[in-house]
Amino acid sequence: MANPEHPRLIIHDFLSLDLCKELEFIHKSCGTVGYRPNVFSTTLSHLIATNCGHLIMPFVPIRERLKEKAEEFFGCEFELFVEFTGLISWSTGASIGWHSDDNRPYLKQRDFADVVMYTADSRNIHSVDEITGGERLTLTLWFSRDGSHDEDAKLIYFLSEKQLPRSIHETRSFLPQPASSRMYWFPSVSASTYESGFDICFARIHAHGYDLYSLQDISCFSASDSSNDLSEVSMAPLRLAREHELFDEEFVNILHVLQAVQFYCWKASELQTSGHEKRINVVPLSPSQREEVNRLKHVFLKDERVPDKLFSSAMGNERSQQPFNWAHVSAAVTAWEAYSNKLVKEMLLSLPYWKTHQSIFSVPSFDLGK
């Protein structure tokens, strides 16, 4: 593995399958439009900015293990700082840049949960080949010896500035707050009107077979309205619809819906075998409600074929393999709240230690009073 011409380290099966699925859940429920076409990004600073700072908790032990491996392999123990942590995905049609050497055997060994570490210089110029089907998700970390580029200090500052709950016993402090609609609009546009493209949050929800029903009047809303108007709708209360049924549970905004849907996709098999049946209220969609659902779909998706090609293909047979039941969706909402609340408590208990050391690290359980 130690090739002086192209120094790189490959570690197979570095992460567990369930941890990979957890990172996938975070990305698909929080990600924004990335830096080039068909690329999507979830950074830790964005999670904090959208009131999802608790979702950085699964990253913490992974970052520590990766930094230790990098320092050990490259002979720079206790010298590295994490400069950037992000989940980056490439969907059908996406490709990145360039490469200088065609002798890249590690590209043929990209199994699930593998790690590739390499120097960020001319010895390891790299690329991502065009994605012809599905969605390729990568956890990306950059390291630096320059402490001024340390990501931790910035993240701790952002967390400290957020209006965090004063007590770990406060409830519903985990509800997400969408960023500007421009961050979710694909393709990214600079104009004030949204005459083309689509909202990736709505698109991911739609790819799983759901529609949205707005609790506010959108009869005067048009497809060319400004991003401010789009944000107004996406930040307002919404309900889930499927085929001819309306799920009578209110979600505070579109990210709340998306996280619940993606959590259900992550945990569907467990929810289906748990035997938990929560009483739910599902009502038929009235003709006027169906009209509102279709209007909202047209505004946020424009042409359904484009987002379906981008996201539905990445799901493979996922939808057909999961028998649908509104009771399981309702159970997923409850389970998602418990999962999020648990992470919020862990973050709040860890934050004082992070502030003291100006470093994000796994605080031992006995220090957290567990």
C-alpha cells in the first residue's frame, strides 16, 4: 500500500452497513444542491444551520478513526486537523474532472464501506467517473496540518451561537428549519424566477411515492414565482398524500416531511416486524384537495420525468419490495422523533467538553452520566 509515487491507503469494510445507511439517511434528508450538475452535498455546518446539529453526532467517531488512520499511515501523528467533512453524492449523468494516471486499481475496488486515503497533490490527481445509474454517496474528509483551517472551531462556534434548548428535557428541539430554497433548487439558478428545474426535497419525497398537501392557500401560486414564495410554502405546514389518501398528521415544513419519509425508508424492515400498530387517521382526498396536490407538484417539480430519472433510478426496487402501510409511516415518525431527541441530548451533554477543548470528539459515556 505504501507506494511513494502514489501514496494511498485502502481499508476494506471500514464502516458497518447500518452506519452507512444512517449516513445515507442524513444525506438524503438534509442534502442541498452541490457544486456542479447532478452533485448533492451535506456539510456539518449546513446541518447546524438548519437546526439539525444533532445529526453531526454519528460523524464524530468516524472522523476520529479516519484521522488516526491518516496520521498513522502518513507518519504525522497528532499533527492533523479536520478541514472539511461532508457527504457528497453523484447521481445519473454526473462526472467530475480529470485524472493524470490511468493505473488506478483502487477505482476497481470500490466496495461498500471501503476507505481510500491519499495525498491531495499531483501524486494522486483523481476523478469520479460518470454515474450511469443510481447514486454514488461518499463521505469526504480533508485534513490539514494548518490549525487555522480546523473545522472543529468553526462548528463549535456555530453550535454555540444557535438557540439550543436550555435543558435536555425540552422536547421537539430537533425539528429542522429549511435553508433558502435556492439551496434545494435543481439546477441551481441565479435568476429570481424559477421557470425550470425542481426542488430536490420535494423530488426525493415524490420518488418514494408520496405527494404533499399544503395547509395554506396556494391557488394564486404560479410556477414562475420567486424563491421567496417557494420558501414560504416549503416552510409552512404540510401533510403527506399517497394516491387517493391524505395522512392526517401535520408536519411543520418540507424538511420535517423529508426526514420522516427517509427515516421510514431506512427503518422500514424493522418497523414492519415490530408489531407496533399505532392508531392513525387517513382520509380520502377530496377533488379540491387533489387539485391542490397537483398544483403543488407542478410548482415544485415542473416536469416529473426529470426528478424521477434522477432519484427513482437510485432507489432500484426499494419501493416495490416494501409493502406500504400508513401505520408503519406513523410509527416511523414517532421513531424518528425518539432517534433525533436522543442525538440532541448527546450533543448537549458533549458541547461543554467541546467548548473547553475546542475540539469535537467522542466524550466517554461515564462523563455523560450514562
